[in-house]
Amino acid sequence: MPDFVDPGGYGEVSGQMAMPGAVGKTEAEEYNTLDEPVRETIMRDLRAVGTKFYHVLYPKEKKALLKEWDLWGPLILCTFIAMMVQGTQEVDKQDGGPEFAQVFVIVWLGAAVVTMNTKLLGGTISFFQSVCVLGYCLLPSCLSLILCRLILIAHQNRILFLLRFIVTCIGFAWATFAAMVFLGDSQPSSRKSLAVYPIFLFYFIISWLIISHSNV
Amino acid sequence: MDLQFQDFGDTRTQPAGAGGAMGGKHEQTILFSEFPDTAEDDQEHDKLMGEGEAKDPRSLKAGPSFWTFEFYQQFFDVESKQVGDRILWSMVPKPGVSYLQTYIRPNPDLYGPFWICLTLTFATGITGNLASYLAASTEETYVWRYEFRKVTLAASSIFAYAWLVPLAVWGVLALRGSRAKITLLELLSIYGYSLAIFVPVSVLWIVPQPWFKWCLAIVAPVLSGSVLVRTVWPSLSHDSKQVAIGIAVVILLLHATLALGFMLYFFSPPEAKSKNDILPVNPDTNKASTPSPNVPEAPPKAPEVEGDTEAKKKPQEAKGDPTAAALVNPGVKMVERESKEIKTSSSVKKALDVKSPVKVQEGVKTKTVPSKPPPPPPAPPAAPTAVTTVGKTEEMVKKSTS
């Protein structure tokens, strides 16, 4: 008895089960990440950093910064602030400002300490996510630093100092608010202010460094 | 089939606890003491009992291991309200209440001490900076300078105080064999919170009145020091009176030393310095050229001048200021000014304030340099030398007029 009924009389039918398209796709993916042009890799990272900057400036959606953390943005911001704020090296013009390394240490160590505090209080956020958020929220402070630097071009008097003060205050408040939006939910409400205060202190110190920078 | 209820007696219908309440004759309390024996229940039972027993001695010691994260989490087991209370009552000694028992005892924490120390570091750094800026702010040329190295110094001294002194006190108490046990953690907590009063005090120290600063420097350590001493006192009560009082005095002294150190290091010196700067460079010398050459020269010369001329003269400010102002009246002509100078230089020798006449004459001297072409050679050397003795300036003035 034949085990195969062949009503149409086609004969033996055979073929491949695997779809040729699928095999080609995985190969294409490997091509994308390993062999893609360098410009694309950089652009992808830059786009990620840019989206995160956008979310810091308009902190409505909370997940954007937390889901995929990266530390490029904090590095760029920290280097920029440290370069701008460091004191002069000339001996006769010692203005008592911090060194480049001191600013770096303050930012990174400060972010680490604030994160450790959040975790010790029982927060549910991971270490690098928190450092990422704190670093990205330096962006408003950075913008206020740029504005202050522009204001410093003019000859200084009381009014301009007041203007710089206001600009720095706005940057500080914005940074603290943005960080609170992202990090606030990770704490039970009875300890929320305990977790927020270190963030406040961290941005306060950075803002003080920014407003104090006045060598023209 | 006939259904019949079998009579088991009254006891069956009465539940164990309610037997008495219902007033039943046959009371019977049924104690459930035998559990159905199944293998799983036994294991669970043992596990629960086993864990319970094991947990108690473990939690009495430092429960989780030193190397895990949870070990440190137990030091941060506080609520916001608790921290607020602890800060508030560390500053205000409440009469009938032991600060330790009421506020710290259930769970001493390290959150407060750490963040208060850090806040205090930056508060003293920033407000000290502000104070020196405000004290010298009458000068138009004074720019905001910040002193970052003061912050690092503040950090080391505050953290050293907050960690080493409690360690020392705990060591002393342990050595004396005190019965009322204060643990090291509680001492660290108390000391940390006792520093909280210095944060608002350092903000108030910006006010440039010396008597106000001294008031604060006395009141603040007295308040928080009294809370400290009252907290430590019960552990000392079994000791001899002298030792107890001695330790209490040492605690208070250390606290007061810290306060004084802050005040003197961060908030005093710029005032003393700026007095020299402000007085001669008076706003009524509203010539643009006078302040700029004066300001860099004036500070180093001032102490020199004081050294030399103070020995000779009695400073009398009342006389000095009007003549100085008259001397630098911008409406006065060059020649007139110089003649006035000749006249008043003798009175200057006798009665003027040490700083103002010399500076004024110096300013006038530098004035004569651009206006009178003939004596440029004598004038520049005259300017620095004139500073040292007043008599010489008289000669130079005579020379320049002739």
C-alpha cells in the first residue's frame, strides 16, 4: 500500500523548511552592529544622549532616562563644567577657584554618595541608573553656566551679578526638580524628603561653584 | 429511614470560650494541643521555629555580615519626621525629657550625622565667603573671590570632630566602666545631631557686627553642649563627682572650641583686613586714577606705615577725617592743594590718624606725577618713600612746588 496518496500526480514533493529570508536577516543584523560605519555608531549614541537631554529639559515621561542608562551625557556635562569653572593658574591672579580635578571629584563622588544614600534608605533604583539621572540633570546647571559666562563678558556691576544669581538659581531649581521627578518614586513617602535633601545639596554645591566663577 | 439526632450531651453544643458566658452547666474548655501530624507541616513548623530562634541572637549582634549592604542599611532606618525631631531637640534642651531616651534610643542612625556634617562643611565655606565679600563690598573694585581650600579644611575638621570625639568619649566611658550603656552608634548620632545648630548659626554669622557674632558663638555651643552633657550625664553618675564634672567640662570645651574656631577662621579675618582698605580709599575721592594705583599699593604699605608712624603719633580720627577730606577735595586746584598740604602736614604730623594722611598724600603724590612734567624723577621715588615718613613728603612737596 502506498503511504503517499498522490491525487494530482505530481510525484515526490520535497523542499526546504527554512525560509531563506530569515537566514539572510540575521546575517544582515550582524552586519549592522559590527560592520556599520563608525558614523552610524556615534550618531546612535548621540541620538540617545540627545533624547535624554530633551527629557531632562521637559521632565514629563519618567521612563526615558531610567530604562537604558548611559554615562556619556554626564561625562560631557561634567567635563564642560569642570573646564569652565576651574580657577586660573597664573600665580598673581590666584582667584581661589577649584581645580579641574576637584570639580570632577565633586560631581562623580557627589553623585555616588547621593546614590548610596538613596539605596541605604531602601530605594529600589539601581546604582548606575541613579548616577545616570543625577549626571543628566546637570544640564540646566550647565546652561546657566554658559549664560553666566556670556554675562561675564560685560563689565561687572551689581545688576549683572544679580542677573547671574537669578540665572544660576533658575538652573539649580530646574535641575533639582528634574532629578526629583525621576528619582522620587523609588522611595516610600515617609522617607521621600530624606532622599530629596541630598539631591538638593548636590545641585546647590554645583550652583555655588557656577555663581562663584567670576574671573573675567 | 428515620433520621434521628443522637444525643451526645450538652458539652458538644457549647464552644470552648463561650461556655462560661452562656452560663452552661457543663463547661468544658477544649484546648487544641495536638496538631495533625503530616510530614510537610512538621518541616514548616521546624523551619519557622528554627528561624525565629536563630534570628533573635543574630539580630542582637550586627545581624547581616559586615560585608553585605544590609549591614549598613540598618543605620539608615529612619523616617523624615524622626530626623526632623532629632535635629530640633538637639538644639533646644527640653527640661524633663532625656534626648537620648525619647528621640534616639529606638533606632540610632547615621543619616543625620553624615548629612549634617556635609551640610555644615559647605555652609561654613559658602557663608564665610559671603561674609568676607559683604565686609569688603564698599569698594567698587572688590570682586567676588571664592576660597575653595577653606571648604576642604572645614570638611576635615568637622568630620574629625564628629567621628573622633564620640570615639574618645565612648572610650573614656568604657574605661570608667559606666553602667548605663551608651553604645558608640548612639554617641555618634548624638554628636552628629548636636552639630546641626551650627548651620543656621553660620548663616547668621554673615552679619558683620562683632558683638552679635560673639553672642552667637557663646549661645550656640551652650545650647547644644547642654543637650550633649545631659545625655552623657547618666552614664557618668556612678563615677566620682570630680571625674564626672571633668568629663562634662571637657565635652563642653571641645564643643565651644569648634564654634570659636569656625567663627575666627571663616568669619573674622577679612573684616580686619578690609578696615585698612576701606578707610583711605574713600568714596569722596571720586577720581578714577586715585583708587587704581592706590589699591594695589595700599594694603602692603598700610602695615608698614602703622609700624613706623604709630610710634610717633596718636591717632585722632576726629581731626583726621575732615582734613583728609578737605585735602582730597576734587575741586581744589593743584597748587592750592599742595600749599594746604604744606600747612597741614605739620598738623598731620601731630594729630592725624596714621593711615589716612599718608594715603591721601600718596594719592596726591601720584596725582602730581602726570600733571607736573618737571618733577617726574623726584615724584616716583618720592611716592614710595613718602609713605614711610611724613617729614620727607613735606620736602618733596616743597620741591615740586618750586
